[in-house]
Amino acid sequence: MSKLLDLNDDCLYSICTCLDLNDLLSLKKSCRRMETIVLYLWRHRYRRLSLTRNQMGSFTDKSIFVDLMSSVCDILEELTIASIDSSQIKWIAHLRFHKLHYLECNINHNFNESCDGNTLLLTKMCAYITKLTLLSSTTGKYIKDFNHLIDLDLSCCNYLDTEYIAEICSSLKLQKIAILYYGYNTVIEMSAITNCRTLEELKIDDHHLMLFIDGILSLPHLRKISCYTRDYGVYLVDKIALTRGPSIHTMIFNSVLWSNDRHIQNLIQMSYLKYLILVDDDVEDEQLMKLSQQLTQLLEFHCINSRLESDDGILEIIKRCEKLEVLNLTKSNISADFLKSLQCVENQIERVVPLKLYCGQTSIEDKPLIEVINYSIYFLYLHYAI
């Protein structure tokens, strides 16, 4: 430490910019000079801050946590807190984060305290946020007071009151809302969600969505529905395909195709589909052959971590979908001879555009690379963000 302190302040500051938060917290305690440098760094460089559960648990000394948050509050733009309790929120309740636009916060539940009181404090501290991910025992009260909010995620908030959900959707100009894993014994009225005419993306459980799917599909700006479903998948996809089939450009399925040709029939109705993503599924050759005959506008096909009947179905997709730009077979069970078969198919067709082929963690990863004209082959893990 003595040799470190021989350096001038500019050098120490440069070193501190490369350190993580845990190291900075330790340095801050070492001496007054390092404390000054660390505080200066926090005040001028920390626009994004992520606090882990362990870090929050270590803030038993109120002054350390307050020093940190007081230093960053004027410039912070994004804040993630993995675990915070009511007392810690009250420690910093006097602060105002005027530049904060994203807050992700997990508030520990305390049966002896008002859960909505914490939300009220956050509306005053973080009045200008546009994106909120909140995990707490909130009922939804006071969330409407985040006047600038356009992106709201209340997944796993099991104490939400349907009255406050309706209030949120009618008061705020939300573009995205997520209400997942909530209330099997609770009924959300259709108007609660459909009153949000600015809504573009909805993430919700199937037992809620099936009650107002018609109203949701009529929203003027809707472009994405994400649904966790166990029992009503076929019904919901039927509705979507029938109502909006030609206008749908992306479908993502996670472990739903196996032994279910109804979904294939629905996909065929989506004649302008450009992106099809299958994750952790059992896929038959006949299913892929049917899709290849109808989805001629397909630009990307992702078949990730899936069990293929053989290579034949994939080869049909390549042969018939001439506009295809990306084929992602990451972690799927293509055969060791797949590239040889691909070379044969290539000789039969004229591709409109070169194809990027992703084969990370497959049987051909360790095989000698065969050059296939018009194909770029990558042995990478390509994850499609949902």
C-alpha cells in the first residue's frame, strides 16, 4: 500500500477506474486519501451500478452505503439492486436520482411493514425512470406515480391487486409490461390491460391471456406477445394465427412442437414469417418439410438444443427457403455428415444470399471443416434473445 500511495492522484484515479466495486469499497476504508479518490470516481464516472446480494448484505454500516449512493445519485443512469430491505431504502430516502432511467430492484419481504410504503419512497427517489423491474410484495399501489414509465416488469409479484393493475395501465403510456407467474386464483379484467392503447409488448401467463386475447390482438401498436403456457398453448396460437397470421414476422416456441402438428398448421398460416425459433424441442422431418413449403419468406431459422429426427428436414429448409440468411443449429443433434449433405444440396440450388450457419456444440464441431460455397460456417454458441 505504501508504494501505491507514492503515486500521484491522477495515477491512483486511473488505477481505480479499472477496479470493481468490492475493491473500491476496500480501498475507501484504507486511508483518507484513497477515500477522497474513490468518492471522486463515484461522483464522476459511475453511470451504471449493479449491487449483488452479498454486497448489499455487507452494508451493515449505514455510512458506507449512504456514502456510495450519495456519491452516484447525481449521475447514475442505471441501477440494479439484487436484494434490499426496507431499512436500507429508508437510509437513502432523502436522495434524488434525477438522471436514473432504469431501475431493477428486489425488495425483501417483511410481513411487519407496509410493502407499498417502499414503492412510494421509490417514486420520490427515482421519479424519472422509464424502465422498472420490481420484485417485491407490492400490490401495485403508487406505481402509477412513475409518470415517465414506458417499460414495466412485475414478474413474480404475487400480491398485485387487479384494481391497481388497471390503474397502472390506464394512467401510464406503457409500451412494455410483464406480469408473469401471478395469480392462478386471480382474474384480471380484460379492460385492465386493453385500456393501455400504447402497449407494444406483453409478457403474461396463459390463464390470464386466454381471457382477453381478442382484445389484446386489437391493440393498435401491439407487436410482441410472450406467454408462459402449460395448458392453453394450442388455443392461444390458434387465435393468434387466425387473427393476425399474415402480419406475424417472428414466432418463438420453447418445447411445444413435439407430437403437436396443430402448431405446424398454425405456422403455415403465417405466410410472411421471417424469424422462426425452436428451443429445446423434438422436431420431426415431416414437420420441417411442411414448413419449408410454405414459409418462403423466412430469413432466420433457429433450432437450438433440439432433437431432430434426421438431417433431412433441415436440408429441406435450406433447399426451399431461398431467402434464408441465418441457420442456427446450436446444440442440436445434426449428424457428423451434415456438411457433406449440405454440399450436395448446394449443388442443386441457387442461393439468393449467402447463408450463415451456426453449429456450435454439435457433432460436426470437431470434424475437418468442409468449405461450402455461399456458406459462412461458425462453431459458436448463438443464443437468440427472447
